[in-house]
Amino acid sequence: MNAGLRLAGLINPQQQQVEIDRLRQTPATRHLPTELSGEEVLPEFSLNLDPY
């Protein structure tokens, strides 16, 4: 986030979770997500995640 990113996602297959970082917000953790979106930063972006 220090590099100017507004949205970032860290996929951790070992823990079966994704950490979502948003500018000026506390990171959120999602367990076993099936899809990630670009939210308002990239509204047309969607990443489908197969079960790991």
C-alpha cells in the first residue's frame, strides 16, 4: 500500500484464505473464497478461484 496501490489481494492456498488490503482500511481475511472482485477500483475485474 505504501507504493500507491488502492487494492491488493494475497492468496494463501496453504491456509485456504485471501487477505484483502484496501487503501486506508484494515486488511480483511476471507476464508475459502470462490471469487475476487476489483470492487470500485476495477469494477469489471473478477477472478474465479477454484477450490484448493
